[in-house]
Amino acid sequence: IYMEQISDLLNPANNGNKSLNIQCVGDKVTVDGLSKLSIDNAEEAYSLILKGSKLRHIASTSMNKESSRSHAVFSIYIDNKIFDTNKNIYITRQSVFHLIDLAGSERQKTAETSGERLKEASMINKSLMNLSFVIKNLSENNNNKHIHFRDSKLTLLLKDSLGGNAKTCIIANVSPAYCNINETISTLCFAQRAKMIKNKAN
């Protein structure tokens, strides 16, 4: 997700000149036109992750020489077939793993961004702020509160991961440097909120 535009990193030909559309039916979220490739093992999955990573938007800032300027989502759909001896048929159970690499939030003063880099940072910070609001509302566990998943492409894409039939794990990358203490505290508070979300995964 770059500048609120969704593109297919595994098959750039699918992108054309416009953002791919998100379809939301109940708790199921899909992206129209997104490529799906068949794999048989972890090595093949890792190979696809590397292929997609090479096409991500990356730029240099004062904080990071290879700063991610986009959020990346890698989805793995798993079909588990079990033979039912009583009915003499195969029963298929489906699961989905969403691996999400979020672009880091930036303070303009610290990153010293300008021009296109500043526009990118503004969009990144806006989507992360919307994600924080969604996580905050979900963590408060108020069933009567409307959750604003549609406020950004990122939160809508993560709807079934955060508020649906799912288990969610967050790995927070923080800096030990004192100059980044504000970003570190913000990231840890974000992760702490996410831990409070109570989903019922089947």
C-alpha cells in the first residue's frame, strides 16, 4: 500500500495505472485482480516474499538509508484436506496467514523529509494513526462502538485480521537510541493496545 494505492508486487502487470479495489463481504476482505500463486513449501513462499520486497517503494531519509515508504501485505492461503472415513469424502479446512510489514512512523523534524518524501511520510503517518484508532476501539471491547475500518486502505485490508475470526501477533521494532525515545514509546503503546484485543478464533 503506497500513498493509499494498492498494487500487486508479485505481478506488476495487474496494477495498470490505478489502485486495485478492495471488496468487503461480511468479515471476508479480498483485493480484486490480485495474483494468487500456488506453492508447496516454505522455501517457495520465502522466494515470493523476496521477489515482492524488491519492488517496494524504498527511499533514504536522515533516520534510515533504506526506509520503507509503503506497507506490505503477504497473504498465504492454506487448504488442509482430511479424509472422513465415515462419509468416504475429503473435508477441506481453509486458513489464511497475513504477514504485514508496516512502514515506520516518522517525525518530519527528525527524518528531515521534504517534497515527495514528506508526502509519503504524511500518508504513512495518517494510515498508522487510523490503525491506532481502530486498535484502540477494538481493545476497549465496546460492542456498540462503530469501528472505522474504512478510514484507510490499511485498516480495511486488516479488518478480518484485527476484528474477525483470527489470532493476531505483533512484532514491534524499536530503536535503543535515546534520540528515538518518542517513537519507541509510541510503538510500545501501540503494541500494548493490540495485545488487549480479544478475538475468538475458531
